[in-house]
Amino acid sequence: MASAKSKDQHYAVWTTAWGPVGAVSGKNGLTRVVLPHYTMQDLRELLAWEHKGAELNEKPFEDFIELSRAYFNGEQADFSDLVCDLPSETKFSGKVLRACREIPYGKTMSYSQISLAIKAEDSARAVAGALSRNPLPLIVPCHRVTYADGRPGGFSAPGGVNLKAKMLTLEFSEA
């Protein structure tokens, strides 16, 4: 028995200069982003399987598609106007993701600077934990968060720290 398609949940997969990118949106905005790592077909199948009932539809993602293509072509892109479904501002993870979203293109902050920004001093490890579960990389630019000494730190997106370093190199070559 096939599951009914949801009018509120959509997904799309599109090409960029670095490879396929995918995203999922719900009634409150974007809920998931997958950075370049998979083939088009594998990414399409992954998102369809993970988000059963979601409709394949690029229309809700037109702005993000344009911005992500510009970004991976080495152009400065501002994702701040995209509507995202983030955890509540009262939750620690919501505070972390919102603070991270404020980091401008070509700049970085340390995990401890984020903890200070959200008034949760000495919570750098918890900040790292919250960012490791970031469902919206690129839009919530967790690749811009580093260790205090400038080392890249972790990156849980497919492609790991190598992808994070490549993204930072792209931004710093343009900034």
C-alpha cells in the first residue's frame, strides 16, 4: 500500500558545481539539507526513504537552489532570508543554531565564542554537540565554527572535516 503524499512536506535534489545537494521542507520551512556527497539517484532515494510521504517538488526550494549553486561556484551567498524550522529559541540547540546562523560568509567563530554569544559560558562541548546534529548545514553554517586555536574541529556532514576545510577554503579565497 503506497503512502499518501504530504502537502506540507517536500524534497528536492539538484546539481551544483560540487555535486548533488538535497533538501527537505515542511510547513514551517526548511528542515534538512544534504551537502554534496551522493549521486543524484542515491540522494533522491535517500530523501524519499527518510521522508516517506514527502512530495518531490523543486518549487519550494527555488531560492535555495539558486543560492547553493552560487555558493558552490565560489560566489558569496547569503542564506539568512531562507525560512528554517529550527528548535525553539528557549532550547539550547535552538540558541546554538541561531547564533551559528549569524556567522557571516568568510568568517569563523570558535565553539567557546558561540557559548559566550548564547550566554552559556563554559559550554563549548555542548555547543559542538548541538552543531553535530545540525540538520541544515550551509544554511546554519556550522562549517564556520572552529576550535579556539583555529583548527577546523569536527563536521558531521557526509564528507566530514575534509568537506568543512574545502568550504572554508572556498570562503576565505573569496572573502
